[in-house]
Amino acid sequence: MICRRCREGARTAGLAVGHVPLTNDASCGYGGWTRDRTRHRGQHTPASIDNHLARLLGGDTDHRHWVARRRNQPEDTGVLLALAQDPEPTVRATAAAGLAHLGATDRGGSTTVNGLLQALRDQGISVAHAAALSQEDHRNVTALEVLTTLSEHPSAQVRTICTGFLTKNQRTGSPAAQQ
């Protein structure tokens, strides 16, 4: 059971609570939502977080897209790799941008980089475009590899973005561009 306040807070934050019966008790076990809707007052267990993530990943396109936008830590690489294979292009693009950002900030390991390079084989434009745009302010070897790979993309828009960033990196004397 969940109280009305917690259910409304969860809905406002974009979280699915399904058809959970209502109670008037604010100590409903969901911890109560604060005004900023970003934290519970109660403690979450890893199991409750995993259950919630599983519900979101099994949800509709908006739920999966929301997860792809919010999961941007190295420990989220597995989730991003799975979402990079999603049937919906916007979800794949957002996940690829997240992987590209992790790789470009040196917070992702070889699994992140390999998964990103696999995602860049996507036939559409949205994944390549999102990955290219996420490399703008990054100048490490991973960013250079992504930009070099995408500079041969079939899309002229993606190629233009990548060659522009590569040229900018060469002008600024980026250590990655000199390798």
C-alpha cells in the first residue's frame, strides 16, 4: 500500500507506481516524497532500487528514455549497453550519448568503449549524431576515436560535426589529437 502523497510525488517525478492500493498512512513504506521529488526520506535497499529499475526498463519508450538520460555513472554501463540495443532510436541515441560521455571523461572502462563502438554501427543517424555531439568538449583518446570513426559516417550532418570537432581539437593542441 502507498499513501496518496507518495503516489502523487512518484507520478510527478515520472515514476510508475502501477495499481498499488492507497492508504492514508504517510508511513506507507515508500518513504514519503520530499518537495523536490529527488529523494525519499526513507532508506532504499539495493533490491528496491533494482526492482524499480526493472519496472522502468520494462516500461514504455518514455520510461526507457528516462533511464538512459539518468544513468550516467560507470556502474551504469551495463544498463546503458542494454539500452543501446533498444528498438527505439531515441532510446538508443540517448544511451550511446551516455556511453560516449563516460568514455570521453575517462570514467568508463574498455567495456564502455567497446559497447559504444558497437552502438556506433547503428544504421540510423540519431545514435551517431547524439554520440558526436556528446564529444564536443572532450579531448581524450576515446573522444578522438569516436570522432574519427564517425567522420566516415554516411550522414553528411554527422561527418560535418565530427570534422569540425576534430579541427577544433587540432587547433587547440589537444593531446589526444596529437597522438
